[in-house]
Amino acid sequence: MFKKKYMILLSLILVSLCALSCVSASEDADATVAIDDVDVDPIEASVDEGLETNVEDGLSSDETETLTVDNSNDDKLSYDSPSSSDYDVEVYDKTVHNWQDETIRIYITPYVDSDYCYAYDFSVNIYDSNGVNKAGEDNNKYSLSPVDYIDYTIPAGLTPGEYKIEIKNWEDNYIFSTATLTVVSDPFYAIISAENYNAYYNSGVQYSIRVTESETGYGLSGVSIKIVFSNSRNTYTRYYTSGSDGYIKFDPKIPVGTYTVTISSNNAHVIASSIVKSATVKKSSVSMSLAKASTYQGYKLTLKATVKSQGRNVNEGTVKFTINGKTYSVAVKNGVATKSIKLKKAKTYKYTATFVGDNFNTKKVAGKAKVNKRYATKIVIKNKKGYYNTKKTITVKVKTKSGKKVKDGYIYVGSSDSYSKVKNGKAKLYVTFSGNYKKGKYSYSSGFTFYFKKSVSTKFKLKYVPKSLKYKASTKKFKITSKYRCPDCHKKSSHSHSINGYNIKIKVY
């Protein structure tokens, strides 16, 4: 054993390859401390896989093969226009109003014979008394799919009078059908109908109004209607346009109260008598829930209330939190009200949250908030001694001031970023005792001489960092002492060895 250890030193010196290293946590220290459970992501070395190029059929990588594709026999697709004898089109006289877009219906007996033929293709022409076509650019109609009819839009703005509607085939210019289009500026006479409106605020219940033609009873679309909700305090005006069936449906979104509702036509070309109805909007009930409120001494406690009505978030009103003899008012935004406060004493506090809003019923909910005690900690470790070039595992204990085990956190050594986890009040450190060896020299007369310090001490600073707010941080200084002892003969003082004819002196000072 002796020969092996010192012959290694001797060989290194003889070939001038001796390398000495010392890891220290302080300027005069040489011992090293490693830690358990170090959370360091592994670094993986990877080799990119190369992309292989396969060369088939005896072609080398620098040869190319030319492929010729013959598509001369491919079918050429085209769509043919049917002649007037293949299908039929019919249009009838129609009266329209020039102050809005209206449609005329064109009836079609479609041509269905080939996958490569149109079912119909024709142009719609609208000639005034001077023979000028007013149909515009979108007058060509065609389709591969057969239909029984299409609706063609007559744009608003035509001068009142009679026009000729002409439906002409593209293929042979055959005129399928003609009709008279009469454009008038006469207004519609309409009837506005509605019921009284009753709902809870924020319920989403819609108000329904209908506009119908007075003579036929058909619903009128595109009619602008003015609706005024008024009472002694407020007036709210809404404008809506009737749909294809003449209906207008909307949520008034007006505050709680009783209103007179006046509904009238807002369209100069629609004459209708105004109607008067009533609207009653009642206060809605709310539901309110409180989030768990818990913190530790020295940190803010957050009180949070969620307010809903009819399944929707309430976006108005205030919540008043009353706790520890004080009341805090917080506006409700998107269904939530929060307040952060500091309470010194560690205990469970009872508190109330009261929601108040003009359009909702008052709601009061009781809750509890807990301020937990924070515990001061201490690191328990004794100074450690060991012999040169040996290793030892050290257990560090972390306790509260009252002696209870700390359940979480980390132990850091010095300024290192690495740490050892605290588990059930304990963490592990790995110590290497070193630093005693100082220098060596060689002379032809006296051989090799190695110098070792009898004792070398290194000071370290440990720091406990808690994982949760339950515990407070703490620090502790401790010392590691490396004592010299010959690795082979275990002598602790100066002595000599002879190895393969070489005189080895060990100087301990």
C-alpha cells in the first residue's frame, strides 16, 4: 500500500506531469464539501444522424435519369352551354319599391344531360323606356347544378316607371321570357306589434317586436324601428332593423325600473302608427362565493368574492369586506372583487362579504381567513474532523426554535447555486478532507521530500432556504479540519520510507 501511493507521487514528479489541485470555500481553506440531491439538469451529448441518399438501379450519385410523361391521351374537360331548346326560363310581372333592394323570382326548367354541360346559363336584362340596360354587371346567371328557380335582386335607386325584364340564352340569344317591372316610390303601410316587457335585470330575456304589411300581414324586412324606454329618471333610445320575417328581438339592457316604451317607424318609406307599451325590469338575485383566504405572518392576506346572477358574471356594484373591526369596499369587475390586507396576529379571523348593487338584491356571506404562524429555524451541525485524503458523509439537521423538525426547504453551502433538499428535518453533505499537502522537492543527495501540514481547517457557511412561507431562513457557520496521517503506515508525524531504492521523507509541520 505504501509503495503504491508514494510511487504514484514519485512517477508524477519524474516525468514533470504533477498537477496539484485544491478546492476551498475560503481563502485559507482546502477541504471540499459536496451536497446531496443537487438539482442540476443533465447535459446530454448528441450526435446528429446523417441523411442517407439511396442510389438505385446502378445509377451513381452524380448521374441523372430523365422521365418522360406522355399525357397526349388525357381527356380535356370543358363545359358546354346548352341551347334554348335544352331548358326553359320564365319570369312574371313584378312591382318593386325604389327605396330598397327587392327581388324578382325567375323560374327554371333546368337542362340535365351531361357532366360537361351547364344546367342553365342566361342573362337578365332590365331595359328602361329608352332601351338602356339597367341590370348592371351581375346579370349573367349560370350553374352546373339544376335548380327550380333563382331570386334576382333589383337594386334600390331606379327611377319610378316601367321597365322591361328580358331573359336571354347565351348560346343562341334566344329570349326565353319577358315581363314588366314596375318601380314605384310609394311607401309601405305597416303595423307595429309588441307586448309589454317584464324581466329580471341581467336575465337576457329578449323583447320581441314585429313589423308587418298592413294589407297582407306579411312581415317586412329591413325596416328601421325606434324604441324609447323612459321614466322619471332616465331615457334610453334603441334603433333596430327588422329581419326577413319582420321580427326584431333584442335584450334592452336597461336598469331596474318601470318604463314607458314608445315604438315607432324610423323609415320614411314605411308608414306605421306608433304604439306605447310598458317595460318592468326587476332586481335580480345574486350568488356569491368566497375563495379560501390563508397566508402567513408578515405577508398579505387576499380576500376574494365571486358574484354571479342568472349564471352570468356581475359587472357592477360593490363588495364590502368586514374583518378585524374594519370594512373595505371593493368594486365588482367581471364578477370578481378582491382586497389584500395585512394582519399581524396569527389566528383564524371571521369576516363577512356583503354585495350591494342598484340592480341586484343585497347578498351577505360569512367566511373565515387564517393567518398562520411563521417558525424561526436553526441549523444543527458540529465541527467535523477527519484524516487527510478521506471522505465522510455529514448529516445536517434543520429544526424550529422549539426543536421540531423542519419539513421542507434546502441547504446551500457558501455561495454555491447547488443545494441539498431538507427531508424530515435532515440534509446530507459529503466532505473530502484535504489541503495538508503543500509541496515536494528532489535532490540527488537526499532523495524526495514531501511536506504536509499537521492540521488544516476550512470554514463554511450553511444557509437554510425554506420552500414555503411556513419557515424562516437561517444560517450557520461550521469548520472542517483535515489532520495529517500517512495513508500507508498511519504515522502522524515526520518519518521516512524507502521505495525501490529511493529515499522518501515525509515532513509534517
